[in-house]
Amino acid sequence: MKYLLDTHVFLWICAEPSKLSKTSIKLIEDNQNELFLSSASIWEIEIKHSIGKLEILDKNLSLKKFVNKSLKTLDIIELPIENKHIFKLEDIPYFHKDPFDRILIAQAISENLILITDDKYIKKYKIKTIW
């Protein structure tokens, strides 16, 4: 199966795995599954880090090295934002106003991915989610 990680799920895998559900951990640890992280999530992490709302666990690493190391270690594939994802936003209702979450929803729909999230607003959309 193919799964897209919500930003908070990626951060929790890296720093606070106890916050993840048992189901999420099981899916993430299953080597048969493909895991994706949107470049939008990386962008969101950078913004939160730069304004002081997020500290990375390893102070010896730059944010770039932290993200790249985490992607490699956890065998997560970066999913770039493509035009088809942006144009899909037009079809998505505004239950959720967060632009980062909206692009994750568009990517999940466009790429037929199951979104691993604990976000109650995302769960209102007609997409496959799991927690």
C-alpha cells in the first residue's frame, strides 16, 4: 500500500513516536508499504522552524540535514508538488483552510494515496485516511 504522511505524523515518527496510534506505527514499520512525504510538509516544517514554533531534535543538524537524514533512514519518498495537485484544489471544498493540509489532500486524491493523519478536519473529506 502507498501512504502519504501528514506533517505531524512525520515529526512524531522522528521525535515523539509515542504520539502515534498503534495502527499508524504498524503501517509505517511494514516494509511492504511505500511512505511518502509531501514537499509541502517540508516547506511547512521549515516555516515553523524559522519562526521559532518548531525545534528539531538534533541541534547538531541543520534542518536540511535533519529532513534528508530522516527521509533516508525511514525510507520515505519525497512527493513533489505538481501542477495536477494544484489544479485538484479547485475540486476540494473548504472544510479546512490550512493551505498545507489542502495540498496534502489534493496530492492524496491525485496519487491515490492513503493519508496517515490525526487531523479531524482532514477526515471530513472524501479521501482515504487512517489513524
